[in-house]
Amino acid sequence: MRASARATHLVIRRQVLQVRFQPKRFFPTVAAVLLLTASIFPAQDSFAQQGNATKPAPVPLANFVDVAQNSGITMMNVFGGRETKKYILETTGTGVAIFDYDNDGWPDIFLVNGTTLEGLPADNSPTNHLYRNNHDGTFTDVTKVAGLADAAGWGQGVCVGDYDNNGWEDLFVTYYGKNRLYHNEGGVFHEVGEKSGTAGTGKAWGSGCSFLDYDRDGQLDLIVANYVDFDLSKTPAPGERASCVWKGVPVMCGPRGLPGAKNILYHNVGGGKFVDVTAKAHIDQTSGHYSLGVATFDFDNDGWPDIYIACDSTASMLFRNNHDGTFTDVAVSAGAAYNEDGREQAGMGVSVADFNGDGRLDIFKTNFSDDTSTLYRNNGNGTFDDVTFAAGLGLHTQYLGWGTSFLDFDNDGWPDLLVVNGHVYPEVDKQHLGSTYPEPRILYHNNGNGTFYDISAEAGSGIAAMHAGRGLAVGDLWNDGRMSAVISNMNDHPSLLVNQLRSANHWIAIRTVGTKSNRDGIGARITLKSGARTMVDEVRSGASYASNNDARVHFGLGSASKVDWLEVRWPSGLTERFEDVAVDKIQTLKEGTGKTGNLETGKSADKAK
């Protein structure tokens, strides 16, 4: 953007922000912003040329269709009241995990469920659901046979990791109440939360979580984000306080005015046991944050995993790993706590990727309505810049974002961006406040030059559909290189979005198997060289909003028909390079072997462990 155009752009932003934060809380419509933009910018400096979010796609790039019902994913989400939400507990919704629970090489789907304030009969109590992938586009509900049918209560988030390195993926599920750790024993789960020391006190309200090996000892540890210490008997009624009124309408209270809960870091000491090291690790050195989404990644590329936590109505946190078992929250000094105006936001979900191809992992965070989501570009020196507007992501302030994920849906080599939306106040549908309770999803296509544009209107009925969405997980459900999305919808059936357009571009996915490192290879950094492009990503557990993506690292390659080399920096410290790697396959990289292997399924996959 030319200097004159950028200066004018900043004037527009200042004018919009000045209007947005007047005491009367009047917010400009998207149409007003567009009209102001059009009246000031000359045609040759239009946002369309700069990759603005409303640039039209010349041809459809995606056609996402919701196939959940036809695929057998039919559970009903239950989470508080439908027409009204009297308490904040009823609003946050639940997460999703995509993972291979039975080691057949095909990703399965786990959906967290909730309950109601009134409760339900034991024989009709909602539970979490596990769906086994049938390899043919359909799924079978195996909740009971897998030992997960007892999970009633206010379920919230989920993360996946093989915490005992036995070759089977385990599940951690957060709750309002005691959290639950499900140990996978050959495809059947046993709940070991209390036994393992990870159930918590039951006082905190768990949200996002992530397995990580923060001390690089080869055993997965666990970070749990907690939202509030919630006591229903002490919570104000709608309209009782200033924090219980939104745009003049009495609504449920919070989180402001409610006590924030401290986050918990559990250290894996082996033998199926964890120890709370929150204070020892300095994770507790916060000041009343309301924590929701979690992402673990090595933001400063020093070989040690760091922790980012999106916080509601308070500054978000970035815990830098000090290499000695402790962390320091550097979010403020790093520029990732607030937006570029120095204002705290209501953070919900978070995703990490190298969106601009500079070899550094960046952060995208969803926020409350009447605000933008935030894209933080990693500068490579321990700091981030808020580039939301420069990247074309500064519109859509009417939506309330939750789950989000980078994903290269067209395999062109540039991570695109999916955002799930849905309001927290059902009252907005009756009050005509410029928002709706169900909201559409947003799909941004990456232009490959540091900018995105919104292709939602041309991306299929699954993107345009209106839901009160919450959790989102993405993955290659049919091992064919096409990324799909699973969404948890409040008091509704889930969505399974499958792209019906198949790109001719090439791709590769990487499954890591640690030997000295944790068996999942969580925390491994993968660098890929293909032609003129070099790409970077990491293996991680937990992300988005209260959800867990397919752990296999997916790279779109565009027209490149081969990968020149892959380099893996394992959590153990070992760095391995793999040459001339075949594409359009899921490759398994086993630590210490120096060799690649194609996807193995069934008994052969189990033997490979």
C-alpha cells in the first residue's frame, strides 16, 4: 500500500474506532465502513488491489457442504437453555477433537457435550460422543463400546495426547466441575482423572487444554486454561449489574465481576501420575484473567514450547519457556496481549501458523462481537505486530468468533483461515440489535502476499449456514489431502464440512512418531523445502476454541510434484533431514531412523509402534 493510501487507511480506522468506543456504545455498520472507505480511496488504491477481505474470487475456490447427518454424526448438543441464557455457564459451549482412537490410520471424531441447569433424567442424560471413521465417508457412534458413555455433566473442552507413550491416544476433557482424563487401552477408555491427579478441585471452570512436553523429558505434560471460579448461588441475575446489561438489554452476567480462575500446569512424573506445578512454574502469576483458548508453540524458535492463552475481557497471555521448568508471561512486551490500539479484547479461540511464509509462527485470535479478530505477525525478535487491518481481516465486526483454524483447503501452499461464529445472547434475535444469535462461518483465502480475502459467499452452503457455533477442529478425515472441518453447534446437531471441490494441487501430511521424544512428537518443528518455497509448522495438541485438530501436519504444495527435503527438530533435540520425499501421501517419520514411511493402517500400524 502506498504511503498516502496507508495514511488515509489509518485515518479511517481512527474515525471508526472513535465512533466505536463512544459511551453510548454505538457501533458503525459494515456498510458504513465500506461507504467511508469508497469515498476516500481512489480506485487505483482500492482495498481490492491490496487483498482486502471483500475481494471477490474470480472462480469458486471451495464448496463446503455440511454432510454430518448423512455421515452418521447425529448427536444433539445440549448446553443450557435454548431461548434464554440466564447464566454465563450456559453460553460457552463445547469442543471437538479429531484423532485416531483405534490406530487404524483413519481420523475419528470426538464431540464434547453439556447439560442443563435443571438437569435431565439419568436415562436421558446427554453424554460426549465418539464416532469411528468407517473409511467410506460415514461414521459409527462407538461411545458405549469405547467406554465413554458415563461422561455426563457440563463438558467444555478437549485435547489429545499419548501421555504414557503406550501407542494409544488419550483424551483429556475439561468440565465445569471435575475434569476427566481417559486412558486409551487398546481402543477402550478408562477414566483416571482422580487417580492421575488431573481432575482438579471441581471449583474452577475448565476451558481449553493442551498436552505439551514443556521440560522435554519425553513425557507429555498438560496445561489447563480455567475461565472463572463459578458459584451459581452467588452469581447476579440478568440486569442486576452493569456487566449484566448489553446494549440496554438485561442479559446474563459475566465474566466481568466474577472471580477469575488460575490456570493449571500439570507435570507428568511417569507411572500415569501428574503433579500440579502451577506455582513452581510461575503460571499462577496472573491478575484475574478469564482464560479460554490455548495454543502451544515455540514462538521464539529456541527449541522450547511456549504457551499462548486467549483471554475474555482481559489481556491475553504468552508464557515464554525459560528452559528451567518456569515460564514468564511476556504478552505485553511481546505485543500479543492487546490489539494495536492497546486495548484488551474478549479473546475466545486461537490458531497458529506461518501465514506469510517467513518461517515464523503467527497467532490468530477470535474475539467478541463489535470488534475484530486479531492477527499477530511474528517479527522474529520475540515480538508481534497486530496486522489485522493490513491483512484484510478488519471487517465483520458484527460477528462473535469462537473456534478458528488455519488450514490450506486448496493446497496452494498458503494457510487459509476458517472462523466459527455465534452470539452468546439469544435475546439479540428479539431486540434487533444489529446481531443475530446464529451466525455464519467465515472462510478467508490466503492471497500469498500477507493478505486474505473473504470468499464465504462463494464457499458453499456449509459456510453460509447460520448456527451458534463454538468448537472447531480440522483434519484430513479421508486421507486424501482434502481438509474438512467439524463444528460443535450450541443446542443443535454438529456440522461436518467437506469441500466438494478437489484441487489439482499437490500436498503432503506428516505423522511424527517419537522414540526419545514423546511418542506423538508433540512440539516437533517441521521445515519443508519444495521448489522455491520453504514452509514451517509444528506438531501440537489442543487449539482453536476448546478443541483438538488432526495432529498430522498438513502442507499444501501447489504445483510442486516433490518435496526436496524435510527437516524435523524433535523435542529431544535431535534434528533429522529426509530427502526427496514423495508427495500426495501421509508420511510417517519415526525419530532416529532417518527414513520416511507411507501411512500404515490396521494391524500393521500397531506393529509399527
